[in-house]
Amino acid sequence: MIYIDSLKSCNPTKEWKWTSYCHLFADSLDELHDFATRLGMKNEWAQFTKLPHYDLTAKRRAKALELGAQEVSMSWVKERLKAARSNKE
């Protein structure tokens, strides 16, 4: 399953020119990379911080929803992070 959280506002930087973004998550890395590829993203854009994800612009977020991504809340994301930490211990 593919998941996205809500859009967050941000200030553009030299590296990131957009004013909002969200995160794309999945149940597995293969699903995550495959879906990101369908959105026109490169695998090297993945971020492997606490929970593997891609940052999406508002336009890519809309496309992800069209392609079937499920919108989730920040509390869901926090629960996933907590579960990921528990699995590593």
C-alpha cells in the first residue's frame, strides 16, 4: 500500500523551490520505489531517515492520489515510526 501525508508549507531554498510538500511512504521499499517511478521520480531522491520516504510537491501529491495513494494523518506516521523503531530493537 502507498501512503501520503498532508501538505505542509515551507520556505523555498536554493535546493527546493516549492512552497509546500508532503511525504510518500509505502509498506515496502520496492513498492515505494515503483510508485515513485510512476510519478516520474528518481530512486536516488528517496530519503532514508527514520522512515523511508520521498518528498512530493503539491502537483505530484495530486497525481499520487489519482494513482491510488491513501492519505494518512501525522498520528499514523508517528505510529509507523514507533513501530519501525520497535522492530529494530
